[in-house]
Amino acid sequence: NELNLDIHPSHYAFAIRAACHEYRWEEAADLFLAQIGGIASDDDDQDNSRYRYNRSNLLAPGGFVPIDPTLGWDQPLQLGLYAVARNERSKMTLGRESAVGVSNPSKIVFETALRMCMMSPSNKENYVLAAGAALGRAGLWSDCLDFATSQENVISYGPSIAAAAMLACIESSRPIEALHAYEFFRSGNQETASEWQWAGGSMTAAKSTCRDLALNAMGGIYRGGCGDDARRFLCEIIDEDSPLSRNALLGVMRSFEYDGLWEASIDLLHAFVHSVYLPSIPKWRFVRDTMGLSSDYTETEAVLSKQEREELLAEMLTSTMRACNRSGHFGLAILQCNILDSTYFNKDAFPSKEDCITSTILSQGLIKNRSVFECYSHSLRKLGCGRITELLTRKLSQDWNSIKDRNPRLDTKYMRISDSWCSAMIAMNRIIETCLLIRRGNESTSSESLILVERGLFRAMSHCLDSKQSTAALHLFKYAAKALKHKEQESFTKRVLNFLGGDRRSREKPSDIIFETTDYMDLAKQLGDSVNSVLIDSYNTSGKMEGARIHFFESKEDCSRVMVQSSNSIMTSFLQSDDFEWTDFLDKLSAECLTPSTFLTIARHFSDIGDCQQVGEIYNKARSAGCVSEELGLIAMKAVNESEISKGKMTILRKIVRDVSNLVGMSETDWISSNYWNIKGYVGFHHARLLMKWNDPKTSQKEELLLAVSEMRKCVKKGIVTKNAPLHCIVKQGQLFSAVGEFPISERQAMAAINLILEACVEADRSGLFNDYTFTAEVAKSLRGLRGNKQCISIAKALISRKLKHKVAVEEGIHAASEERDDDAFQLFVNFYEKSGCNSSDLLRASS
């Protein structure tokens, strides 16, 4: 005023922001209230001078200018109301009285919004919403709910107060209370005026905003339980062609994630891509923020920039991958990322080098997003590909300062499937690349191309099944089916019906397309028996037995081909049922479909559940049909061994041996000798030695040892890896000799036995058996039994150098070092033993 300068609303905004940064809430509130009539002084009459200001007279403009109704925390409206709310909260905390009586924050903030409506009545909804957001950010959500649910206030402030109350809860991270508020206003319990009501007793004026906020709140309930409601709300919004905010869409995705609805999450992700991400004009009415629903809808508000669309796509993909990971579908999470990146980022092809999986992953654009990479690396680790994750982390760390690693240690439970998953990734990427080429081509797919696709699809799905990722195999098939599905040429009748509005698709709701179930049976009939077989196996492994049956019988209709593999695969589904459907199905199978795999599948099932009688009947049926196999014979021998037959077991076993040996073209003795270790695993040592004609129990174990040594020497001579069973037999000989008496063999014989054990350890190191806990325990005990303390110490040192925590072997090493008085080795073993989390006090007491 002294400088004779005009004061503009922007000056107030900057001054209020500066006061808020300094936590000077009272001054910030006074500055904001000065723009709308000031605050009452302590000496004024409360009724007549309610809105006069006492300390901002010099700042008040000549004519009051309406506050900018634009919503957002970077805008003057919400920031000013937030200052008022924080000021009233401070007064309430200190027990002070406000200028208009006892501090009632919600009443004062909402009255402030109502006063702004006097200058700009058309922006009332924005002002009321801003008041609710300010109260929520100030932590006054409970006070706001009490104020908003009062019948008097509901009538005074209009339907916008419902959205304001929900917004206050969301701003205070109270999603459950926000949903309770939504149900309260929706149910009509507040007995509002009739113009607020419509069918169901809800408030029409605030319906879109409240519903959008409800979806946002559902995404914040981590315990789940809102997935179905979120799906229903989303379908209502799409069908009504109402605007949808970004936060609401993410709320739907997160509610799916917390409820484990990974299939719905995948459907919504791809629906978003086709409806919003790819089209230049989105098919869904989209706004950037919930606040945008309170203003008049314009097309400009719906169009997201390219960067905003990519960020939203990355967040939705991250939520989908987390949903898949939570349900154990790690391969499916990686598949969704690969499909999305290759299909919608206009990539030409994947890198062609099969041995460079990291280059293939790094070529993806979405993997550069940190949250996507965290989910991707989590999936890789669970699939046993920790080394690949480490390489990716090192290369991406050049762009990122730090990467959050949720699982720094490899999960040994999934280590066995790492090779299978690497092969699956290569095969899946080839299928994705092939599907892209098919979609870009104008001509229909030839029969030769279809055969090549079928082979690649079979290989990829088989690798997925080997990796125990059946859901990834199913979704890979669906993705390929969409690309291979031929577009039917519309007939004249169809075009007329479409023109007249009689097409079936035109009568469907828009939301039906999002979660629709597409029928791919036409493609299944075109593909061969191998793909249908692996598809049925995928259904069975995923627990979708009914889906496997439907697919089998529908693909079999009007199909002249003999479906041998599919018939064997569907047998698993029938075996899982309680009734005897498998017997009817087996009887109806033609002779062309009966193979050894058919009977082997049934025999495995009954062997696992311990039904020896059924195994015997299946073996007899297979023998009559000429479908006996080696594995089926071994399963039948196991059933004979476990049966309650008192006499004649050896006779039955020798008959089975005769059948199998005739099948492979070997004599009975040669077949038994070459398959001794397998036979022992099925029928046990007693019947195995009788089949080998080792009739003397006293010498049978030594005969077995000689057989094991002979087999190991043959493998070494041929340069092949020795099987585990002979190696286990060799390293147990120390315990065998100790059982006969107190060291009954000479020192020379003991040294020969020790050398054999060490030789077996070398072979075990080649095959990886040396890392097995039970194997090293047997080695250490045998060496100690043969008085090979020095060799036992060497074995224990080798384990420690590899950081293998084999408790029994280290304990034996401690005893051996104590007997040999090797203090250095003794101290090394004790320290490692204690660092492994074991208590060595009792062990040291026993050694002393």
C-alpha cells in the first residue's frame, strides 16, 4: 500500500506458501481468509461482524476476486484451506478458542468454502472437495466424517460433501473408513432431501466422484476383499461411459492384486492397452485425477500424454506381475512383460543369440522401469535364475544409483528348474516374434507356416511345464491363438445386420469385452495332437480338470486324426475324479490310441496312492494289449513287493522280468544286472539280491559292493558320469566293515577301501552328488570307521572351502582332528561349526 502497488491473488498464494513452509499456520490462514472477507476480531459482534478481518485490512483488495477453483496441492485453493485446517487443529490441540467460538475445524473449513461460493456459486463442488482434502491432509478425517454425516450439513452443503468426506479419509490413508462413508451415503440412511435421491437411495450428483474415490480406496486395503466390488464398479463406469481417473484404475488393479485375481488383472491390463494406450483417441473417458471429475468433462482432459501413458502402463504391469508372483505364477509374470514390451513398443525382433538371455531382457523398454525390474528379478530368482538377475543388476546399476533387491539369496527350492526356464524363455520369445510377424502380414497363414508355429509352440509350452509354470503355457497358447485366428470375411447378411444394428456384438456391453472368455477351439482343431496334448497337461497341472475335459472333447469333434497323446493326457483328468470314469474311457479307446504311455499314466497314479491291486490289473491289461514298458514293469514289481501276498512273490517278479527282458531283447540275467539299482529302488535290497541270485545274506552286501565298483570303473573308462546309487553303495563300505566286528580287516585292506571311497568322491564331484548332505555324511562316517582320520579332515576342509554347511561331516571332522591332534584343523572346524549356528559345547565335551 505504501509503495502504491496492486495486490494480486498470486501475491497471496506465494505469501501463504511461504508461511506454510515456515509452519506459521495462523498467519497463512489469516492471509487466505483476508481474500474472502477476513476473520472476525475479538471485539466485534459475532453475529454482525462475522467476516471482518482484523489484521489484513491493508492487504485486502478493493473488490474481492473469486479464489481460483482449480484443484490440486500446487494450487492456491487447497493450500489456503489446508492452512486454515492446520491453524484450527493447532487451536484445538492447545485448547484455545477460535475467533468465532470453540474450535471446530471441520465447521470452520467448510464454512470458509461456503463463503467462497458466494463469490463463485458455479464452483461450489470444487470448493467443498478442496475443504475435504485439506481436512484429510491435516489429519482431521474423523472430525470431517462427523461433520459430513450430519443431516443438517448434508442438506446445507449438497451432495459434494459425501465426496469431500471420502477424500478426507483417503488423504489420511484411511481407505476402510472411506468405503464406510461411501456405503453410508449410498444407502440413503442420512434421510436427505428428495432431490438427492435416485433408485437405490444414492446421490446422483456426486455418484461419479464418489465411485471413483471408492475405487481409489479399495486399492489401499492391503488385506484384500474388494476385488469383486472393484470389478463391478469398473464395469458400471465403462458401460455408462463415465469418466475414470488414473488413481481409480490403479485402485482396481491393486484390489485384484491383493485378492489374488491375477487373471482379471491380466485382462484389465490388455484392455487398457487396446482401449487407452494404443488408440490416438481413447475409447474410455479418462481424466488424470479424481478432482477432474468434479469439473465439466472435456476431451482434452481425457488425453494423457505419451509419458503419462507409459508411466501408467508400467504401474499396471507392475501390479499384474506382483499378482502373478503372489500366486506362484512367476513364469506368467515374465511372459506378460515380454508380450507387452514386444507387442506394444514396436520392436522388430528379439536378439537372435540364444546364449545371451540377458541381452534379450535388456532389449526390452519396460525393464528399464525400476518397479517392473524388481518384479522381473523376483520372478527370475524364484525360477532359479539368480545369476541372470545379478548380471542384469550390474548392467542396470550404471543408470540407477541403487536397486532394491527383495530376495538377495537364491531359493534352492527352485534351482532344479533354472535350465528349463532358460530354454522356455528362448522358445517363448521366438513364439512372440513369430506372432508379431503374422499380425503384421496381410496374407493368411499357410499350412506349412502353421506346422512350424505348432512345433515352436509345443516346444515352448513343454519347457514351461518342465519349469512347473503351467499358467505361462496356457497364456502363451492364448496369445498365439489370437495371432493365428483368421478373420472371417463378413457375408452380405452380416453387413446388413451390422448396418441395421442387429449385430450381436453391438448389443454387448462395453465392459463384457474386458473380462470375456474367448473360444479358441477352432484353432485347437487346426493344430496337431502334440500341442493339444501339452495344452491338456497345462490344464491338469493348473488344477483346471474340467477345462481339460472340455478342450479334449470339443477338439475331438469333427476331427479325423487319431489323438494318441491327447488321450493319454486326458487320462490324468479322469484319474483325479472319485468315480471310475477312467475305466469307461479306457474301454472306449480305440486300439490306435492304446500305447504304453496310456497304461503307464494309470499305473503311476495308483502306485502313488498305494493301490497295489489296481496296478496289477493295469499291468495285466497292458500285457494283453502288448503295451508293456520297462517303467511299467518296475512299477508292477514295486506293487508286488508292497502287496500282502505271503507266498509266490519271487515267482511273480521273475515273470515280470521275463516280460520286460523279452521286450528289450536281453536275457533275464543281463537285464537284471544292468538295471539292478533301479530294481533295488523299486523292490528293496532283499528281493533285488534274490533276483541277482545272491542267496547268501552274509556275502550279498559284498557282492553288491563289487558290482558298484565295477560299474564305476566302466563309467570312468567310457568318460561318462557314474550314477548316484553305485557311489552311495561304495562310500557306505566303511560302515559295512565296522558292523562285522571291531575293525576286522587289515590295514592294507582298510587303505584300499579308503582309496575306493576317495575315488567315489571324485566321481561324485563330477556329477554334483558331492554337494549332497547325506552323501558327505556317509563319506565322513565311513572314513572314520576305517580309521582314515586324515582323509576325513581333508573332506571336511573341502566342504568348508566351498562354504557347504554339512553338519554331520564337520562333526566327524572335529572328532578326527581331535584324535589326530591337529589343532589348526580342529580350530577351523569348530569356528565354522559355530558360525553355522550350531552349539559345539556338547561336541567338544565328547571329543575330549
